[in-house]
Amino acid sequence: MQVLELYINSKRVDMFQDESVTITDTLKDIRDIGKVYSPFSKQFNLPASSTNNKLFKHYYNFDIDNGFDARFRVDAILKLNGIDFKTGQIRLNGVGMKDNKPHTYKVVFFGKPNNLKDLFGDEDLSSLNGLSTYDIKSDTVTADVQNAFKTGLQTTGTNATSIANRNIVVPLISLENYYSYDTPSTSRLDNVSWTNLRKDLKPAIKVKRIIEAIQTQYDITFNMADEGTTKTFFGSDVFDELYLWLHRKKTPYTDLNTTIKYFGINYDSLGVKRTLSDYSYIGGSGDVLSGGKLTINEGESYSLRFRFIASSANAPIEIVSKDKTTNELLGVQDRISTTNAMTVAFTNLTSGNLSSRVFDPEIRFNNNTSQAITFSAQSSYPSAFGLEIDKTVNGVTTQHFYGNSSFQLAYMVFIQDYLPKMKVLDFLTGLFKMFNLVAYSKKGSSQIYVQTFDDFMTLGTSRDITKYIDINQSTIDRPVPYNQINFKYSSPVTQTSLRFVNNYAQVFGDLNYSSPEKYDGQAFNQEVPFERSVLINLRDNSGALTNNIEAWWVDAEGKTTLGKPYLFFNRLIDSSSNTVTSSNYTSYNAPSNVSSDENHTLNFGAEYDEFNKEINVNSLFSRFYQQYVVQTYNQNGRIIKVSANLPVSFVLNYGVNDIIVINGKEYYINSIQTNLITGKSQLELIVKKVAYTNSVLT
């Protein structure tokens, strides 16, 4: 019998001696980013002892003020025979009553890191405030958009110098007009003016920057660099070339009543963002800000009054404020007119149901009339101030004054405005499905390791458990092999992809494979929530390919379309032989289905490479899925189910990528279910026929 101990907030709790506490590990879970590989228990019971009643603050009595708050998980540690087994958190689900008295506390243990599904909630990509670092200017003087098209940008005003720092690009993905070299019209790519071409384009952002923003927003850490034999995917060469096109809506940004409509960047929009960190304390009853944020404690009420003097009166503007901490909308003032003395107020801000809450408000000014407006602080306090914070406690209000420098509306591309409408969790899940990734944690570390499944499986340790096996009973089952493989992107929407379906009766980028032997099996289905599109290698007047690539984002009727979020490999094209625009650009950014070294494609099966005009077999299936799927095809494959009394040394250290040895034969783990009290385990093992090798990530 093993000794299991539970500590909550460093205090040992009482446990039932005969309570079953089981942990289940499976390969299936490790490939689900929503779960992350961090084993968790099924619900189990704790006795309503005096110790536990005190710890849970008599939760059954809801008349107690400041009692145990079951809305939040609390830190916990599971110990096995006195050794730390899992560090994590406990969630209290409820209390079981008998004869109107507390009998059991129902709890679930979660190992660290926590379930990312709970962490991300339903928040969209547009909530990632860290991406505002890559906002760029859209004026013609700074030429950010132009340079993002020609070379790419590190950030506003700074051109990219390599793939690694090419954070923002404007790829040649036309939203309306088709540009070519074999027509005498103004639609020739070497004749169209940049002023007209840019109205058809939208920017894209390096996906790695999105991952970094997710880390910052949710206070999690992924492995972004190799650690010895532990390879990273998010820090790999292939991932560094991946970009997300910032296409959120298919509607034009111009007024619907206008004759000519434009679908790209809104070049008539000016804006500016301000936060509390832009203000400095200048007087009053003390500085109530810390690190540019406002902490509101229970019983306190605050009002924020932003004061401005506008350089132009009666100019229509929009003011939007949100709390960057929670992405809660604090207020919107639409189509208001500027005055000589303006005040924007957010009143009665409290901590709500929390004992303390941190506010990090962002105030954004917009103007869609191309009218530049400068705002300066009003002069009332001994010196100019732009923010008054009123704090009220127990009916007593104090005033706190902050100054700021003047600021001006500017032509801007706010990255968050253009991000496709997609949940953060769905975005990560899509990446995991594309590249067959796994997420897991290591003992003693809060970092989340993200690797390809193949790389993860190469790290397993060989463990011989022959002497612990219960030889009285075992089963050997036929594995259900895959006789059909279906990998699908979302349904195609672009005209080029729809034409591909018409011509070849299959969807570009998908893979539908049926085993020629037609044996009895099951289908392996995988669908990702992203778009794929056939790209165009433009031809010159003589019909020769120019190797200048374009995407044309219109539907079958030639109208701008939307589709699911579009991921692509960005390629910087040398267009010196066939220049672009009437300004003769000799380079530009273009979408690609193939990485720059041609070692990877974003197609699930072998497809035509628009760059080298050959079939590229380095598909997502061949690079990231083949080893996993082939294991199940082997004629001699078997699934072995055995029982074992595994020692604590095994339970504390094994991983689901380990190789299990029984009587000299090797197996991969499909699942292990362990009773932490009895030490009894049920193992489902797959006969090892092929050894995994590392993925190609360059």
C-alpha cells in the first residue's frame, strides 16, 4: 500500500484511507493543446474532518462572510511515499451532506500547467494586446506599408533585414483586381501605381509574434529554443517562416454609397492610443498609480477624467476605452465633436466581487475624415494636467492629478483591428493539428514544452517492468488500423481553388487516401480551421513564367471573399527581371505554400509547387504524421493490455513516450491508469515495430 498525501496551501489535509485516487495518461491527451500533457485526477472525496472544515472554511455554510471562494483553484501538492509527485491546484466542486451535516468535500486535482482551455476562455486573437507593438503607420511619408510590401518591417519605421525580424509584411494578395504581365491595361503589375495597388492589400504578421503575445497575455511560457535533445517547434526554422494574413472582413472600408470601393487598409483612418503609463503624477492627494496601472481594492470607487484641448473644433471623432487586463469595454463615445475643452470620464470603477482588481485602461481616439487633430492637456492645476483621478473611500473623495504631453492623431494600422475573428484556443488547436504537435510539462517546471509528436517520441526512456506484471491475466487485441486518411482544410472560397476542384475533382491542400488492400479498419480524420488557396505564378507577354507569385482573393463571381484565417509561408521575391508597379520595385513579399528551402509545404499531400513548377512531396503528412500513422498499418501490430503493481520509482518518473519492456519485447504506451493508493495500474501497450526519428524542422 502506497502512502498518498495532499497538501493544500502548504497544509496537509485529511484523506479517506480507502478512497480511490486515479491518474490516467494517454497519448491522445498529449496531442490536445486544450488539455496540455499534465495528468489530472478524476473527482475524489476528502472527509469533512475538523482540519478540512477549517481549510475549506465550512463551505457548506453559505452565510459565512469571506468564506472559501470555490470560483478559484488553490495551490496543492500530491506526495507519494513522502516524495513530491505532482504540483498543481485543487478545485472544490462541492460538499456531500449526510443527516444535514457535512460528510465529504468533492475535489479534483489539476497538475501544472493548468488546462489552457480554462485559461484562454473564449477570447479572440484580437484580444492579444502585445501585438500593438507591431502597429505601423499608413501615411505615405513614413512609407511603412510600402516598405512592408517591398522588404517587410521589424516594427514601424524600421525595415526588416532577415527572416527572423521580418515581423510585418504586406503580401501580394489582391482583394479585388487581378494583376498580371500579359495584358496591356493598367492592371499590369509593372504598370499599376503603388497608390492604387496598396488599396487592394492587407498586412500579415509572423505567427511567432502571435505566440509571444499569447505568452505575455496569459503569463505562460513555451519552450522557444532547443534544450539539449528537447527540440522546439515554436523556435524552429520552418515555424519562423509562417505568417497569418490580417483579413477580418470582406466588406470595403469605403462608404457603401461610393462608386469605387476599396477593400484593403483603411487609409482614411487616423487614430492614437493612450494608457495610464502616458501620464505622470504632478499633484493632489498622492500618486495612486503603480507601473502605469490602477489597483482598486474592495470598498474603493474611482473615477477617471481625461481632459484635452483639441486643435480643431467640431471635428467628428470616436473615443473607445477598454481594460487591457480583462479586455472589458469600459465605454464608447461615437461621432462626438471636438470642443476647445473636452473631458472623457469613466466613473464608479470598483473591484466588483473581487477583493482587489487591477485596471489597465486604454483610451483610443479615431477619426475617419482624414483630419489631423492635436490634443494638449488643459491648464487648471498649478501646471497643465490631462488626467484627474477621483478616489472615494467611505464617502470621502480625494483628487489626484496627472500631466501628459500633447499627442496627435496619426494614420495608423492597428494590428488588432485586422486580426481574423478566431479564438486563441482554436488558433493554437489548428496549429497543433497541422503539424501534429504535443504539449506537456516537466516535473519542477511551469514551462509548456511544444514539440512535434515524432520529436517527443524520440525522447522516451526504456523501462523494463517484467517483474511487476500480473501474469494471471492479460489480453492481446487486434489494433484497429487506419484504412483511410482524410486531412482537410476548411472549404475553399477563392476562385483559383474552386477552379482547381473543377479541374481535378479534389481540394487543393487536402489529403484523401484509401488503403489499396481495403482491409477492415477505420478512417483517420483531421480537419484544421484554416484556409488554403492555389497561388498564381504570373506569365509575361510571351507566356513564360515570371516566378512572380500572386494570390487573388475573390470568389467564383470575382467578388472579394473572406474564408477562414489564412496561414502561409512568406517569400521575399526577387522581381528584378519583372519589376512590380510603375515605380519598378525589384523585390516584394508574396504568399507561398512552400518554405524557402522547399523542405516543407503547407499541403497535407504532395502538390504542385508554384515556385519550381514541380510536385513537392514534403507534405504535412510526410513530415509530421507518417511515422505515427504507419505504426498502425503493420501486419504484426498488436495492442497488449496488462495489469501491473508498479513501484513508486516508476510512477514518479515515467512518461507516455517511454518504451516499455516486458520479457524482452518492446512496446509503446497507449494509456496507463494508476490507482495512487494501491499502486495497481492498467496498461494498454502498442507493440513497437518502428523506432521514431526526429522531425525535419529546417
